[in-house]
Amino acid sequence: MKAPPTLALPAALTAVVLAISSLAPAAATDGAAGTDPVTLSEDRRGGLVSKVVDSGGQIVTTTEDAATGEAVLPDPATAGTRPTGDGLDGGAVMGQWAKSPEHFERLAKASARTAAELDDEPGTGGPTTPDDDAAGDAATAAEEAGAAESADPAAAAEEPVAAVSSLATAASAPAGIKGTDVSNWQPTVNWSSLWNQGSRFAYVKTSEGDSITNRIFGEQYAGAGRVGMYRGGYHFAIPTRDSSGAKQADYFVNNGGGWSADGKTLPGLLDIENNPYPSLYGNQCYGFSPAEMVGWIRDFSDRYKARTGRLPAIYTNYYFWRDCTGNSTAFNDHPLHIASYGAAPQNPGGWTTWDIWQYTDAGFAERIDANVYRGTAAQLGDLARNRYHKPLGGRAPAGATTVSPSGYTVKGGIGSKYRALGGASVFGAPVMNERGGLVGGGVYQRFAKNSTFYWSAPTGAWPVNFNGAIGRTFAAHRYENGLGYPSSQERGGLVGGGAYQVFRSGANVHKILWSPGTGAYPVKENSGIGSAWKRAGFERGLGYPTTDERGGLVDGGAYQMFRSGNSIHKVLWSARSGAHPVKENSAIGAEWRAAGHERGYGYPVTGEYRYGTEVRQQFSKNFTVHYSTTTKRIWVTR
């Protein structure tokens, strides 16, 4: 296999990189003395090794030649060409239509600078302070190459950065939450630096067309996640008549561009923009009519949703959307990532504003792509976790319902159950949007009449009424963290006017029962005590619980109290005896209590049973308590 290319840059840029590698900035080594970079993860593909390393507290993605261990950089001269080998050269990126050759030189230089700083960390053999002779030599080389007018190497390193693409300037960031996007053109990225400059999300190129992948996607994606950024993959679309939207959506998902509701993963991003390869695919619209382009995008979107459960976001620019889709309004339920360098963006058809704006390709200290999210931190979190997220300038996806006058959205499983059980007339209007982050991936939503709907994958969506005793008992037991998620509605009609609701937590099933005389307590139906209660006839047998199930008895035993009218039953369990009830206010129960409860005669191994004119009950220490129904006498045998 052909070895991946190492750095092959124009002479001026080569001189700059030499100057940078001779001068490790002090900031890069603060607090890192004597510490070698620690590899956190790595991925080998062909002749490349990409890694995430911790270098003195800095999280950095690096890429090396697998054979030599040397840093690998793509060749800026291949910008705008289709990849042909196993390296990092070529391929299109977000905003390719607006990016100049200088942009790709800047990306290579930023990666070279970061790689040099990593090589020069104390403990790795690199210099710890600038060397005057080396600095002078580097400055001379840069000057001779025409890369700088100053003999100051630092100035030589920085001056070329000013030459940004004609459509982008290093303007100050617009208001919003900062983010970035990266690709194979950035094999070395200091994620901690970007985080410290305010970046809170990142899109990473995953794939292009139906045959090109970013070979370092995995470690770039992991690096962004390591510092706490929301991260997602993007797919550079190459719509052609022999490569459908569905085919490319499959290719995207299969190579890492999927989505999960983990609260960290952004929806996959469809990068649909001007044709970067006109010699191969025709005009800027790939030879498609507006109707054909809309159909292709719909095909991609439908397949992505079928594979992941949510719609993708869309990255585009106003003019492409206007000219190539006819300014379609069909996709405003997809979050919009708009590109516009040097001027506020115009909104494409259907969207009243943007979600994310890529406003420059020369942002941050690294002079790379910079984006801003227009909403709040809570809305950005919702974009990551909520499959029915409503775009800031669009409509909610199908399956979501906005309830007036509150303006909040009721959607998905919660929305379906809310409507099926009576909607606002029963539960009131929503007082918040659906919110995730619960144990096991659950979500919840509160409503005006003091009910909250909970949803989890195993249980579906059900409401808990916090006006009642059952809801308050659920809250007192730490909500879903204690008893689990509701798996039924609260239901009445039990003996004595009682009610119940079932909750599930994994394999455990809890039923909270309420009656006017006992209040509300849970029975763990799949425990030994709960099973004994069910065998005895549920609340019609031993009655309603009057305590929780409690442990701490001798030999690791447990018990729970039940009441049925005037009868009080204590169901006791131990590993050796199993679970059986003692009727505490019967003659046998009174004798057992007088003898010291389970510490006296032991745990019950039977319930009370008839034997001729006697009632008997046996206990674990080989005692049998007898009661005569004719003489009313009580005695004990062993």
C-alpha cells in the first residue's frame, strides 16, 4: 500500500512551519513540565494512525504516518479535487464554494503548529525554550522564501494568517454560542484550545457522496467529546442520478453519522451546496432541476429518519437553495445551518431565521471555520437530545403538537398518550417542553393540572397525578430513580374505594395502592412478600399496605404490614422460610408477638390453617402455635 503523504507545502508555508516547530510557545508547555503526552484512544486506517492524546491537560487529536511516526498533513494543492489515495488529500468541506486556496494552507499551518507544540512538550525530547540560533535560522529561511517582511519569527508565523479568503474575514463572532467544524484537512486539532475560546459544539466531516470517508473522523469526533462539546457528523452531498439520497444517507450512517438521544450527539448534518467538481457533475446544481433536487433531499431525509429516528439538520447557503431547490419551503422542520461570510445571512425559503450560522472560515486563534448557535444553552441541549426539536426559525417535525395558549410542544409518545387520555381538558396545557436526561434515557413533561407525563422505552408514556396520594408517594420514593417509570395510569374501583398505579424499574414491578383508611404505599409485586400478598388475594385478601417493605430483621429478613378492615397482617420473609403472613391481631399472632416475634418462635413457614377444630401456624424454629375454636385455648408444641 502506498504510504500516506507527509507535509508537502509551498516554500513560503514550509518556512513558516519550520519557524513554528523551532519555537514552542510558552503557553503550550505551561504546567506540563516533564509530562509525555498520554494516548487516550487511537484508530489505524491504512497507513494512518489518528489519536486523541492528553498533553499536559490539553486534549489534542493527532495524525501520524503509521510507518514513520511523523505528523501527516494534507497537501493544500489538492484542495477542490476528489481524493484518490489512502491519505488525507482532497475532498470537499462545508463552504467549499467560498473557500480560497489560502484557506487550506491556513488549515495545514494550524495543524503543523499544533503538532510542533506537541512534539516540543518537555519530556518528549523537544526544546523547552526558544533557541536564539534556531530562531534566527528559521527567520532567515522564512524571509528568503518570501513568507515574511520581518526578521521576527513570530511575526513570520502570523503574517500569512491575514490573507483569508475573499469572502471571509476574521471578524468578531456574532452573538450566540460558539462552535466549529473540522475535516480531514485538520489532522491535528487542539480541542482544549477551542473549548477555552468558547467553542461548545463541533461538526466533523464523516463522508462525501457514496464512496469517500474522512479517515480521521473517529478520533476528531472523540476529541470534541472529550472536552465536553456537543458533536455530530456531517455528510457532503454529491447528488447524482446514480447515487440517490437514500443511498448516501445509508453511507453516512454506516460510517458514523448516526444519532442517539444521549444528550451529547447533534443530529446528522446534510451539507448540500454548490457542486465542487464541475468537470465531473456539471453546473452548480449537479445538473438537477429544482424539483429533482428537492426530491433528492427528501430521499436523504426520509432514509436518515428511518435509520436514526429523527430528521437531519441542513447546511446550505442562500443562493444555492434559491437557485437549485427553487427556494423550497418543504424542509423548515429541519434545523438550518446557514453559510454566509462577511455579511448577515439571508434566510432560505421556509425558515424565518437560522439555527447555526457559519460566519467565517478564519475564526478562533487557529483561523478555522467558526459557527454560532442562535438559541440558548438549553435550546442547544434540546437540539442534541430531542428527536422532535423545533428549529428556531421553522416548524416542529411531524408527530409534535403545539398546545395553545402556552406555546409549548407536546410530541412523540407523551403527545400521543396525552391526547388519548383527554388532553388539556384532563391534564391542562403543558407548562414546559419535553425534557430528557432521566435515568435509562427517559423523558418527562409537566402539565398545568399538576400531572407529569413520564416516558421510557420499556414502559411508554404514562401520567402521574401529583395532586393525589399516589403521586406524592411516588415523589417521596425519589420518583423514577426509586420506583421506576409509570406503566399504567392511576386507576380506581378497588375494594373499599381504593386505587392503584403500577411502576416498573428494570425487572422490578411496584404497585402503589391507596385506600381512605391506609393511605398510599407501594408493594413490590415480584419480591417474596409481594408474591405472598398476591397469592393471598391482593387487597381483597390481606388488604392494603400500611408500610413499605422493610428489611433489617434477624438473619436478613424483611416484612411489610397490611390492613383489611380490622385485620392486621404482617408478611415476613427470610431466605430460609420464604414469605408468609402472621395475622397480628389474632390469638396465634398475639402469642407469636408475646414470644418475641421472629426472634422467639422464628419466621412463619405457613399461614394460619384449619386442622379439625383447631387453627394452627408453624414457625421456622419448629414451633407450632395451636388455637382451639371450641375452647379458645392457645398452646404451643415443638
